[in-house]
Amino acid sequence: MLEVRNVSKVFTVGLFSRHRIEAVKNVSMSVRKGEIVSLVGESGSGKTTLCRIIL
């Protein structure tokens, strides 16, 4: 089983890192053995970021 709870990722950008971008905010999920899941969403919605956090 894979379980993820309340995962978040914030990037800071700009001069002196004043601007914060929440790429992923409070994501929770469980995947049981044998289940097949997919992440879908618009470009820039945080799919790749979430996968990198999990792996």
C-alpha cells in the first residue's frame, strides 16, 4: 500500500524570494496493492511535482 497524507510543496520565486507559489497543497491519497491510478489535470497543476515528492 502507498499512502500519502497532507503533502504540500511551495516554491519561492522573484527578487529575494518574496513570491510564493503553492504547487501542491494538502494532498492525501491511498493506493492499495493491485490498484491502477492516474493523475490528470491541466498543464502546471502540480502532477509532476506530486510524483517527484512520492518517488
